[in-house]
Amino acid sequence: MEQKLEYIEQGRIGYVVYKDRQGDIRFSYEFGGGNCVAFINVPTVAEWTNKTNRPIVLRQEILQFVAEQTIKDKTKNCYYELYDNHIAIRKGIKI
């Protein structure tokens, strides 16, 4: 599956736009504080299929791609943590 990201930046908030052959998914983001660089808001497991038009079996793969590619594109020396309703991009190395 060909995947890519685009970013819509609007100051401290914006969108990470995931694109594949099936279409686009927009995830809103906001910058964080402390060791949190940003939060990318994602649909919960219960909301996933209705909000993304993608099967639940692809959720983990898509979210990992979004997190890893965002770090490559926009940050240095960061890691991510996946939560039910967001991805946290954090400074440093995950221990």
C-alpha cells in the first residue's frame, strides 16, 4: 500500500493528512508542552471504521506509519506513544 503524509499547519494546531489509494484521513494535531512535542488526535477503536472508512485491522499499521513518518518529517530525537484517542510525540529516547 502506497502511503504518504501531508501537513496543514495553522500555528499551534493543524492537520496531519494520511493518504493512500483509498483516499485521505485527516487527523488534527496540537503542539504540546514539556517533553511532549505534539498530540495527534485519532479516532478510538470504537470510532475508527465509521470515521476513517478503513477496517479496524489496518488501524495499528496506519497509526504507526503516521507516528513514524511525522517524526521523520518534522522532528529530531523523538519517539511516539500510541493511546486510544491520540498519538503523543515526545522528545528524547524511549526507555
